[in-house]
Amino acid sequence: MGERYVPNPKHKLPWQPGARGTLCPKQADGEKLFRTATQDPDHPGKRYNTDGDQAYCAQSGNVFDEDGNELWHGYPVNWRNVPAVVQRAWIADGRIPRLRLRG
């Protein structure tokens, strides 16, 4: 048992009828972003990552596959939606410059 990233079609073009969700850039590598994400210390079912230009959130659906793996999906978020503790860790690690958070 482990975790598995499963892309959600509501975040890809073409948008699904009736679906709501932010659109992921074509170049976004959801699997890699998920594997290297920082867990939100206040919400264990959420993790955050960045490619340097965009912030992303991975979220557990509390759903499991037939092998017992917990299924996660991800989507782009605004910088202001990334918890401050995660932002500070990224700045300290040199993953993003402080100025990035102003955009």
C-alpha cells in the first residue's frame, strides 16, 4: 500500500462538460510535482509544490485503488493559497525567490 498520483481530466484541455477546475499547463509534470511536494503541516491531505513559475496543490481524494494505494490528484493554485510555512520553506531552500510570492 502506498500513494498514487492520478491526473483528473477536469484540469486538462479540452475541459469536460460541467467540470470545474483550474487548467494545468501542458508542460506540468503532475507525477514529478506530486513526488517532490511539501506536505501541509495543518492538512495532511494536501501537499504543495512549484515548478518555479506556478504553484500546485496535490490533494488526497480519500479514495483507494484495488491494491490499497491512496489516490491523489493535483491542480494549479494561486501563490496566496500556499500555506505561509510552505512558502517560507521554499524560500529558505532557494526553490523560489521571495519576489515570486508577490505575483
